Amino acid sequence: MRDNEDQFEQQLKQALDQGNAAMDGETLSHLRRARHQALAAQHRPAYANRWIPATAMAGAAALAVGLWLHQPVQKNQVLVAGLEDIDLLAAQEDIDFYEELDFYLWLESQQQQG
């Protein structure tokens, strides 16, 4: 199996060398320039790309905080109802006052009108 691979590599190398020898000088010059540009791009300083992940993380964090702060506050209905009951039990007024609260509110509105 390795012999087949070695033979294939040799044939491929010969075909590429023949194609390379058949090229004109201008094409070879363009290829060399492109190769040098590609190699130069690989050796750019690392500090140029260092800020990209940090900026992305800061943006994601800001978005998460914004969404978290924008959520509506949800009250636990059982807790609210329990607090209302505690207010009734702790009040100085008699329980009958709260049973007739609608009447007292109506009476107060009548007094304010007249």
C-alpha cells in the first residue's frame, strides 16, 4: 500500500514540475508574489486579533445584562395575597370594617361630592 502512495507522489511531483517548467516568467512572478503575501499574512502580530474575542464577550455580556434588566417584575400572587391577609389581621380596625369596605368607600365618595 505504501508503495502505491510513494509511486503516486512521484508521478504527481513530476507532473507539477513539468507544469511549472512550462509557465512563462510573468505567471511565475505573480505566483511568487502571491506566495510571499500569503506567508506575510500568516506572520501578522497577534495583538491585532487579540481584541476581537474580548470585544465579542463584552458585547454579549452587555446584551445579557440589558435583557435581564428589561424583564418585567413578576409578583408571586400567593405571597401578595398572604401579605394582604397579614395586613387585615394586624389592623386596629374591626374585621367588620373590612367586610363593609365597599360601603364605606361609597359613603366617602358621596360626602366628597356633596
